[in-house]
Amino acid sequence: MSKDCKVEELETYTIKEGLKVIERFYSLPLDYGNPSGEKITVFARHIIPKGKAKTEENEKKLPFFVYLQGGPGYEVGLPQNKYADELHEQGYQSVWVDQRGTGLSTVLLPDTLPTSIKTDEDIANYLKHFRADNIVRDCEEIRKSLIGEGKWTLVGQSFGGFLAMNYLSFFPNGVKEVFMTGGLAPLLDGPDLVYEALAPKVIKRNEVYYKKYPRDIKRVRDLMHYLESNDVTLPNGGKLTPSRVQHLGMDFGMHGGIDKIHQLIFRAHKDVELFGKISYKTLQNFEASGGGVIDGNPLYAILHEPIYCQGTSSNWSAARAIQKYPQFSWAHVKRLSETEPICFTGEMILPEMYDDYANLRAWKGAADILARDSSWGPLYDLEQLAKNEVNVNAATYFNDMYVDFNLAQDTASKIKNTEQYITNQLVHDGIREDAKDIVQKLMQISKREFD
């Protein structure tokens, strides 16, 4: 760990399943180009499965993995879930990092920005320090603090896989092995081809939704008409608009997502029928659904398209992509027959969200600046990935609505020593839906035993 970085061990306790938790705060550079300058705090939980190590001496012998959370812009929380259990059962101790700007790290929200950050330009320039490259640098400092020159295993879900590829590009000597799920990042310079590939997949998921719930065609249209004629404010001050309803489709790519959105549409439609308005409880549900967590994790929105950018601007890529498909346009669809459905959007950050979501409004100007910014640095080293010597074990989902399968295959072909478990029975959150199957398959292919 470099001399400019410091660590504070907070406390140690044990949780269910005999997991010993050690909590630490790391003081790390905001800008690694100026390591002695401004510092931020990065929080990490170190988990030791006591059933695998009866003594402190044995604890030290357990291999490490670091969990790289999906996102961008989400904290990881206390790892009490099936996939954490499955991974610990393999005999690992683990580190769960709240990525810079999230959770118990120095959280980045409109109301927590440093007082010196005042203008939209200031905000945009500050937020540029919170991409994958610096998240990985933070992890490297934590690794050195814990195990010195020792190597650890990377476990990345979704955006966590993007981080793992950045790690392999620039810090491969710190990595023993990689496991990733739904995280083979497109090796592109910008997001345009990503959204061009994903838009048809989102349309297909809409077809599945309306085939399963055909009466929702009219329910959704009725709701959109109602919201056009009524100013509906959510409990936290956000706006429930037709475009925000469409954004519920973000959940379509997760297990159970289609059913969840149907229940919300059904309830809202019934509210209007019974009361002439949408009830407070239903408004709460809208606020928490689809992109609802964005209000508390605005980094997800403002850095969503820049996670693909290397020397190019995103220029509101998703918005431009769906303009090619009139079924996403309520202005178009509302003029058609009542039997024509309006398409929900997917994992797409659109300009109007900075009006609809209460906690994004303060960053609206900065978001537009970042959308036009082309000064983004490199995220991947294709030459290094082509000669990669670290085993990469990836679970890839054929029907993934968030990470295009064909682009993932192109990526896999460009990272040496990559093997995949490919399935069409699970989707993007497969590690949560069937942790046992995913972990067992990844461990099996990691052995590199071929017939």
C-alpha cells in the first residue's frame, strides 16, 4: 500500500453462518495522478468463514477473492446471500468493497458534494474520478494492504465484470483468477453499438410481457393518457410521467421482473378506476420500481454511458438508439389503435430522467456536459488482454437484456484464457436466481479439464 494511503480498522463481529466480519476504511486519493492531494474514503468488509479456518493462523492461509459489484454506482452491502455462501463454501475469505462514491465509502450525492464543487462544470469534472479505472486502483491499494504482493481472485457481477477486465488490462500481476457473471464487457470505444444491439432485445422482452399479460396493453395506454392529463408527484418529489412509466422496463431483464411490473400496472390502473387517482401506496411502489433506486444512487445514471467511453463522447446514446423504433415513442403510439402496445424502455438513461427523478435534477447540467465529453481515458488494453495469462471463467446468458450475447462472444474471443458457461435458462441476475448452479459450473470450468 502506498505511503499516501491509510487504513482504519473499525470493528470485528460475527454474523449468521459463522462469518467473521472485519470492517475497514481506507483513505485513498481522489485522483491517482495527484496521490498526495485530496483524499476520499473507501469502505470494505473483510469476511472470513470461520468454518473453514478454526484459528487465526489458518485464517491467514485462506485464499482471497474480492467481489466487484454491478452498477455503476451501487454499494454492495453486507453479503448475506446464497452466492456469497456458495463462494465461501469453496474455501475463500473475501473482501466486499463499497465502490468509491457509494455506500459507506465517501458517498457521492448532490447534497454530499464537497463545498468547493459549485458549477455544473465543477460537478462534471469531479464525477470523472469515479469510473472503473479508479475503482480498480482503489482495489489494488486494498489488496496490497491485506496481502502485500500476494494475488487474489476477482468475482465480478455485471459491471463488476467490466471492472475485472480493466484489472486484467492494467494490474494483471495482482490477479490469481477471474470469475464473472453477465460481465463480458463490449470492447468498444463508446456505447452506440451497445444500444443498437440491446434495443431489439428490449422489444422482444416487451413482446413476452404483453403476450403474458395482453390486457396490460390497454391498462398501460390508459395509464399513459392519465399521466399526460394529470401532474402526478411521487412521495420524494419526483414526477410520474409517461416516460418514467416506460422506464419500468429496466426490470424486464431480471428473473420475475415482468410479473413485478404487471402487478404495479394492474394496481395503478385499478386505483384510477376506483379513486380517480393513483394512491399513495402505489406511488411508493412506482418510486421504488424500475429505476427507482437511482434517486439514492445517482452515479448509476450519470456515469452509465461513460462506462463504455474511451476517447469518445456518449452524446445520449440510448436516446438516439430508441429513436429508430417508433414503438418506444408515446407521441407516436398514442395515435394508433388501442390494440397497439407502447414499449417499455430497458436499462437506458434518457435526458428526461433528469426532470422526472428528484435527486437527479441537480446534476442535469453536469450530465449534459459529460454526455458531450470525449476526453475519457482508456478502460482496456487490448494487447494485454490478447496475451492474458490469468484464467477467466465467465457465466454468459444467451438472453441477457443488459449485456448483448454477441458482443460478449466477441469479447471472449479477444481475452486469452477465457472459458464460458453459456446458458439460456438464466438471465442477467442468474447468480442470485441459482447461485449453486452458477458457482459449481464456474468452479468446474476453472479446472480446465477437457474431454
